[in-house]
Amino acid sequence: MSETVREAMDFDVVIVGAGPAGLAAAIRLKQRAAAAGEEISVVVVEKGSEVGAHILSGAVIDPSGLDALLPDWREDPDRPLTTEVTDDRFHVLTATRSLRLPNALMPPLMNNHGNFIGSLGNVARYLGAQAEALGVEIYPGFAATEVLYDDNGAVAGIATGDMGIGRDGEPKDDFTPGMELRAKYTIFAEGARGSLTKQLLSRFNLTEGRSIQKFGIGIKELWQVKPEKFRKGLVQHSFGWPLDMKTGGGSFLYHFDDHLVTVGFVLHLDYKNPTLSPFDEFQRFKTHPLIRDTFEGGKRIAYGARALTEGGYQSVPQLAFPGGVLAGCSAGFMNVPRIKGSHNAIHSGMQAADAVFDGLASGRANDTLEAYEAGWRSSPIGRDLKPVRNVKPLWSRFGTVLGVGLGGIDMWLQTLFGVSPFGTLKHQKADFQSLKPLSEVTPIQYPKPDGKLTFDKPSSVFLSNTNHIEDQPVHLRLADPAIPIERNLPLYGEPARLYCPAGVYEVVYDDEQAKTGPRFVINAQNCVHCKTCDIKDPSQNITWVPPEGGGGPNYPNM
């Protein structure tokens, strides 16, 4: 295709991603400008079809971020969070039993009272409305696909993707070139494993001196349950079964709003058995005696999945670089034991906005905002992440029983005395390096779904409202198309067909297998944009890039 001419627009600030971090940054910038009697232009680009369409989280939400950004939000009749936590329970599961841990044994930071249960997607929609009321321009359905640089190598904005490109890479009749959105500063708030963030980490060497980043996959269903099964305000966390004691992960049930129950499963992506399927482990979890009764007679109404950043305090990259900053889960601000990150995302968006506004106010542009990098560790974000920094590495090294126990002791010691006997532990290896060959594991066999409590991937993807224009380039790119069959299949059984929670990847055997052999098939239409493949593929052969803007899941209230 010949080179196309793109229209360019200039702004003071461009923000990539209309999640909690990006929208908080936009709101804070306008708040600061109004207080100073100044005008600044702010635009937010969002790859989802609307604000909130791609947002998925548990979610029990720590309101500290919202309180700081919008102090009067609790009095707003349109507030997105109305269910406060009233009952907070922790369980250890075996195959047939559950042991409830006394709340008194849990470190105070694990207490959920004072938090809210709700939909993070609806929080994003609320923040989007607040931002637009302040004059922020929001462009949903436009995927940022390219970072723009100035003559000095500093970030100078982004370009959105071309639309109307066929599967063959050639423009169709409805071809529309992307736009260049140029800025004095650009805030990248793409969420976990953002495609542009990956490029920036490499170009500016932002991970130097940091521990490697770690990830998990979160899978979630939303149910409407029978009135007698509903316990409004109940928060229930568990770990153990169905995972073995060497595989990290946990699960949750949250009761909120009008007889709604969120049920979810988080699996750490450093698991070792290539025959493990996160989706099927989640379905199995729901059959536990402690869990299954909640859903009897209920209706499953939504499904989704998303990668989570789990490296924590020691894995946060350098946040500022010439012309831009990272915020939210692009920076890795999730608190793993609390399973919370949205409060830190909002705090980071505000801190990024303050640094950007101060830079603009002093007449600067496209430089490195050192104040943002220097300030986060002494901020509410650093105070939230530092006491839990060793939980994930201890869990990975010593397994669930000993690792979680040591992590709990470490959190208590830091709470009571401000010290850790472990110092700050580093993560040992990247998640894609953890798989064992098939020859060294016992294959896991999963029962067939019953269609009432447990389900298959196709029916689940249907509930995510996922859609992509079919005639477009595949957005899951293989560096070497031969690797899935020639290396991953014999060595690992091609784990992509199992770790993907949406049935995107298949190994298909033709009738005349002896002649043609197996084929690796990518069903890109199914992709829910969780990005697990980009993280977990043992050959690092798969790269997730944004499809045409607006494609992907359309979560109504996740």
C-alpha cells in the first residue's frame, strides 16, 4: 500500500486510554487549569467502541482515588458505586471443604470494609462524563497504533490506526487514514501490557534497574442470582482448590446492586503445567460446595477476561521519559494481595497530570517530567504497594501454603514495625519462561461443561459481545508462523489453545493428517483483548496489536 497522508491535530496533552488512570489525568488537568484561570487542550483516545467497553475488573474498589479526584462524588445521584462492603470473608479451599480464616489473622491492609462493590466499567463511564463536562475531548473507537517522535527523539504524540484495511493489507472502498494527534506531553494509560507501552519500555530502556514484570489473568462472570441467594455487600475471597499448592491464584465472589454477583478467578501466569487451562480452572472452581449453591437458579449475564500486572513495587518501570509518562496499569500499580489497582490508577493519573500541568505552566514541552518519577514512591501509591512487595515473589518461590504464610507474616511485620526480614525480593523469571515440557508434567483432564453452572468458551465469548470487522489484518501477529507447530506443539502441546480464555487459538488436524499435518489456526474474531498470549507464549512468538478501532469486547457493566 502506498504511503498515505494523515491529518494532524495539535493538543497540549494527548492521553491514550479512557480507563480510570487516563480519565483521572484528564479531569485533573482541567481542574488545575480552571483553578489557574488557564485553558489547556486535552484529548483522550480509546480503542473501545465507547468509554468502558473494554474495562474489566473484579471489582471491590478502594474509594481513596475517587475521594481525592472528586471529593463530592458520594453525594452525586449518578454516582457509579452504591454498595458498600458489609461482610468480608477469606477461605482456603480443598476439593470438598472450606476453611474460613479469622479476619483477625489478616493484616489490616487486607480489610475491605469502607470499600465499594461495583462495575469498574461504570466508574469509567462516570469519569468520562465528568471529563467531558470539563471540556475534555474523548474519541472512542480510535486505537492508538503508533508513537510519534520529534527530531530530538522525544515523544510528540500518537497516531491512530488506519480504518478500512482488508485482510490482504490493501485499502478497501471505505478506507480512512488514521490521524496524528500531536502533543506537548502524552500520557500512556493503556492498561496491562499496552502495545505502545511495550515499545516505550524498550526504546527508552525504562526497565533498567527494575525487577521483571509479572502478570496474571483475571476471568470474570456476572450473574443475577435468586433473591434468597443474595447477600448484598458480601465480599468472599478464596485460594487453594482447584489449583495445586504450587500454582498461584485465587478467586472471589462479590454481591452488589440488584441481586448481582460477580464471580472471578485470578491465575498467576507463572504456572508450570502447559496443559493447564485458566478458563477451565475457573469453571471447575464454581462447582465447589462453598460456591455452587449461590448460582442455583441464577442466570449468567456477562463474561470477560483481562491480564493483570502483578510485579508490584519493585517492577514499576521508570515512569517519565522525553515527552511522555506512564500511568495506571501501564505502570504496574496493582496491589496483588488486595486484588486492587483502580485506586492507584486514579492516583497515578492525578500525579501525572500535576507533573504535566506544571511543565506546561512553566512553558516547557516534550521534556522528561522528573517530578512524577521522583514522587510516586512517597505518595499514596508507594505507601500502598511497598508493604505488599514481597507477597508475590514469596508465593512464586514457596507455593501457596508456605509462600502465602510468609507473605502474611511479612505484611504484619511491616504494619507493626515498618520492617521486612526479606528486604525487597526480586522476581526470578519472566512468566513465559516458567512452563515445563509435556514430558515432565501430568496432563490435566477437565470435565465437560453442564451449560448451567459451567460453560464452554464459545458461549462465554458470546456474552462478552465481542466483535471485530472480519475482513481486516489479523491483530495477533506471529513472528515465525512455523513455531506453533514445529516447536510449541511437540514440546508443550501448544499451550496457546489452553491459556487463551476465548478460543482464539486452535491446532487443527486435517483428515489426511499424514499428508498435511496439523495446522495452527487463529480465530482473531474471538479475541477479548486479554493479551495473555502476548505474555505467556513460551517462544514469545505472538504480538498483540490493536485491531481496527472499536473492535473487541463490549462489556456493558464489567
